[in-house]
Amino acid sequence: MNKSLTYILSVILYVVFAQACITFSPDHSAQNTNRDIKITKAWKRKISIPFELINNLVVVPLRINDSDTLHFVLDTGVGRMLITELPEDKELAIKYTRNVKLSGLGDDEPVVALFSSGNTIVMDGVAGDSLDVVVMLEDVFNLSSFMGREINGLIGYDIFKNFIVEINYTHKKLYFHDPDLYAEKYAKKKRSRRWTKIDIEIENRKPYLNTWFVQKDSTIIQANLLIDSGASHAIALYPSSNDSIFIPAKRLYSYLGTGLSGDIYGEIGRAERMGFGEITIENPVVYYPEEEGIHRAILENNRNGSIGSDLLKRFKLFINYEDSTILVKPNNKFKQDFNYNMAGIEVGTPIPNLPIYVVSRVRKGSPADIAGILVDDIITEINFKKAHLLDLGQIYENFQDQDGKKITMVIRRNDDETRKFVFRLKDKTR
């Protein structure tokens, strides 16, 4: 192939649950003072970057080389910057180096991608060069459909190794602090009673922390969990990683999402409580994926599962890879109930940034299935609100509301047939 590669990917339909669990040769060194990305204004100690919060995920704008503005999910679960798709009207010139194989959640075979080095990245107030980029030749995640807007990829370790990253989910702001200039203030925050300090471990460019769970059978277990800001769920536990992990009697079998290596299925239930440091979480929803979907992940750092953004969004966070710590402080979402998609339907957008909502999956036996909702139905109205006036997150909020809530949907089927469906949400985990 030529040294310069022009890469174009088309947007593809579908839905995603988890992000890449990419396997490269291990890199056990988190503390690297060689900054690949730096604040571009010498007098600035930190840079503030607004973000979009979509389906619990943080989306940030950036440019790679001479590209137009792209949109990436800030994902602690991905080791290298990953380009998943580009729309047809955008091009990106990169230097091709070699082919690589990526493997992750799901039970399909690894996928082939292109590895490129020596790339530049620019965000508002920060820039870097000599960065590695992995380019997927096939969009297996379908992030744009899942998010309801154009999403071009995932970025994680490159940001977190270069800055102390502050995430304010309430104000939808990221703050990139210079680790050297902010070291004294960070040390002061660690001593403050307002913040809870949590020790983490960086393995293969990803952060892990030790947690405890009181399960529904009253047993107590310890679990090593990946901190995964690119996953929209709250908690996942892998039963095959620890014989003591208990799947509760009140549960339901469901499609849990799509990983790098295929679809993931398993049980949805609850734990009595879980915690880390001085933090205790009551009655969280827990995903229990089948072994076929997560066997590669179990091999990573003796991993027992993950913490996703439905839990992380309940805190104000400082993430410091160099110090191997995070600081957490509960925000106004901390005491909100944990819920899941009780309606039993997955929805995507065939054209990113256009509010056209199409049913992509229907869980057998779910309230929506019993009511008669079918795959490919187009949602035109939900609870007396026109669907085109809502974003995808607002659509899903209706499916994740309180047990017993009445859902009224108007759908269009076969282009010219309009029907009305009424059903009530049913929480099978309580």
C-alpha cells in the first residue's frame, strides 16, 4: 500500500453495548513523563473542553492530521486511538504502517485493521504529534446508530497518560490539567475529606480498581473491574471469572450489546450493594455476560468485569494515571435509582444527526414484544411527544423509567401503515 492512505468509511446501522477491548503486546508502564499531547498555551495550567453526554458516554471534538472536526468517545477502556468510521463526505490522510488484528468482547474472530504512527491530534487548546492510530476497515460498533449522531471513533490512553483529567458530568465539561503544574493541588485534594481517593492499577494501557459486592444471596466477593468510561452500562460481572459470582434468581436474559468481536448476550440482575474505597452503591443493576462473549476479557489482568458510565456519571472525577489514583465526589445523580431498558427494544438511527428512530431489536417476551412491536418499525411518537423532537437519549429514557410506567408509542410500519401500541414497563430484577 502507499505510505499515504486516504480512508473513507460509510455509516452503518445498528447498536452497541461495549467498546473495544483491544489486545496488543502488553505495556505495563503508566508513568511516562514524555508528553505526546500538551496544552498549547504556555500560560495555561488547564484547558476546559465542553462535551456532549449521549447514552451516558462523553463525546469530544478533535482533528487528526488535516481532517475536518471528528467526534470521539472518551473511553478509558481503549488503549490506542481507534477510528471506527468516517462519513462519505470526509477524508483522512494517514501514514499506513502495517495490518493488525483486534480482538475484544464477543465470540467472533479478531478483525483486521490498519495501524498508523506519526499522526497529529488537535483539540481546543491542546495538540500532540507522533500518535498511533488504529483504523478499522469495517464498522463493527455502529456507534453513530447507537448514539444518534456521527461518531468517528474512540480515544482513551493518549489523553489520560498526558493529563490529569477532570470529568464534570453535571456541567458537561472536561478539564485537562498539566500533571506537573497541578501536582501540588492534586495532592491537596487527595488529603481533603471532600474527595475519596481510590487506588487504581494501569495494565495494558487501561485502568482497573478493586471493588467489593454484597450479592443477593448475601455472599460477599471481591472483584477486579476495568474502569470503562466507553461503556454505557453501570456494572458487568463475569461469572466464569470467579465461581463465587452469584447470578440472582430475579433476572432476565437479554442482548447486552455489541463488542469488537461480536454480539454479547447474558443475564441482567442486581447486587444488594457494591463499593470501592469509602463509596457504597445500593442495589445497582449488573450485567452477567455469557462466557462466549467475554472469554478474552477475563484473561486481561485477572479481570472480573467492568464499571461503566451509568455508574461513573454519578460522580465528579479526577483521573490521574501517573499517580495511579482517581478522586471521586458524588454529584446530584448519585442517589438516582439504577435502571435498564425494561421495554425490551433497541433503537437506532439509520442516518446520523437525523431524528429517525428505527427498532433494531426486540427482546422476546418483553413488554414491547407482547404489545406487538416489530424490528424495522419506525417510532413517530412516544408518550404523546413527536419523536423527531427528541434525541436518542430521550427516547431511551422512556424505556428506563420506573417500574409500571405506561408507554404509548405510535409507529409507522411498511411505509404507509401507522399503529398505536400501549404497554407498561416491567422490572424483572426486583
